[in-house]
Amino acid sequence: MGERIKLPNDPHSPEFWVAVRQAQGIVGPVATDTISALIDAYEAAWPGLPRKLADSTKEKYRQSLRVVREAWGNLQAESLRPSHVQALIETLGATKPGTANNVLDALRAMCRWACGPREFLSRDPTQGVTHFEQGEGHKPWTPEQLAFASDNLTGMLRRAYVLGRYTGQRISDLVRLGWTDIDDGGFNLRQKKTGARPWCPIFSELEVEMSTWEKRPGPFLLQETGKPFTTNGLWKKLDKVREDHPQLAGAVWHGLRANAVIRLRQDGYTSMQISDAVGMSIPMVERYSRYADRKAGGQAILLSMKERKQDKTVKR
């Protein structure tokens, strides 16, 4: 490690970023009002944000802001216009719409942070720029896959499966769930990615499974070594099963999140209620519910047509 260099206390000040660049070996005049400098200041400010960013969100923002830095790093921040942003997003979206949306999200978050009282920007250059239409998202597990998993999965993989299916939580939260997270018949756990705190009811199917689990401190999901599972470790376990059992081809952990939403929708719960239980935004709930809603609507039309046909037959 090299010699430690004391930096100014305020990471929002121009002097701080002059010192950072000098510590990095960059000599000569250092711009403090460029896009690159703004990105540096934004990333340094993350620990002090009122709403904390999850580690996964930080990494996604870093990747996306690298694209922004490569495109306009030396551009004066105040010179960035919506037309510039629109051109970049359209170029990215032509081949990678998901990447384009991620870049827009990260840039928009930074610009909103820079506007207002901080006065790093006088206006938001992402205003009016819209996302590319998203695809269908992660597909829910098919009825056949659910049946196969229920009949064949064992051990910790089965625990993870039933927790995912009946709580609708992300894998990053499944590996953290434990007995101490139960609150009056449901799970009360702050979500790692968004910071949301849903109250997730423990349904009877999950309650039956949990009745056979040992009660001990720590998370439900433990490796053979006794250490908690990581998200990567749980993915590897599912990958191995999918290799051996083609019935689960294409099944992913996040798909169970969709299954949980669809199940609640089919039981007649509103988007707001599902959002409270799963910790998902209402637009995302409706996105995952799309298939269930369409199927229910189509079946309702079919039933109505049969009833009309039967009624006409009886009248004759």
C-alpha cells in the first residue's frame, strides 16, 4: 500500500475532487464540473444518501455510469442536453434495450441528485427521455415444473424453493430469512435491494413445510458446512439440478417471484395488497400478473359465451 493522503472533508466540494485527482497521479488543472467529475462526486456521496443504495444497485449504477463516462466524460456537465441523452439511449437500445434502460436509470438518479440544493446542475438533462419497452420479464415456473420441484427437490434446495414460491422474495432475501424475521404470522424483513419492508404472510403450504424445520438462530438456508448460503451458492445448487433434470430447463429463482404474484392475483387480491405482501412496485405487480389477468379475462369471455348459447337453446 502507498502513502496515505488526507483528503478535504467535504466530498461535495471542488477541492475534494482536485485532491482525489492529484492523489491518482493526475497533474495539471483538474476540471471539477465535467461529467466525469460529477460521476465521481455522486459515487462518493452514496454512503450519505438519505435512502441507502443496495450493493447490487451500486454495482449496476457503476457499470452504467461507465458508459456515460466513456460517452461524455470530458463534457461540461451543464452542456449535457436531453437530445444528447436521447441519442445515446437510442443507440444502445437498438441492440441492447435492457442496457439502455439501465444507463438511463443510473444517469437519471445521478442528475436528480445533482439538481436542487446541491446546484451541481441547473436542470435535469434526462427529462423527457423514456425507457424502451420491457419484455415479458422473468417467466414463472410452469405447472409441470412446480409439480416436479414439489415431488423431487429435497434438503436445503427444497427449502429455498418453497420459500421462494410462497413468499415471492428475491434470492438475495431468501438466503437471509430466518425464524427471527417472523412477525405475527408473516415475515417482516427489510429487502436488501430496495430497502422496502413488506409484511409477507406465511401461507398454509409454507407453514406445513416449516413445521419440520429445526428452530435455531440464523437463516433457514445453511450449507453442509453450517455456513449460510450466498446467492451465488444457491444459484450453483439450482444449476446442478437443472443439468440433471431437463424438466427444470429455463427455471430461475426470480421466476418463483412471478408465481407468487400470479397466485395472489388469481385469489382475487388487488395490486396494492400484493405489493404490500411481496414488496414489489404496483407497476411490476401488474407486469407479472399480465398472463394471469389475460387468461382469466379470456376464460370469463368463454364462460359468458357458453352461458349465452345455453340460454338461447333453452328458450327455443
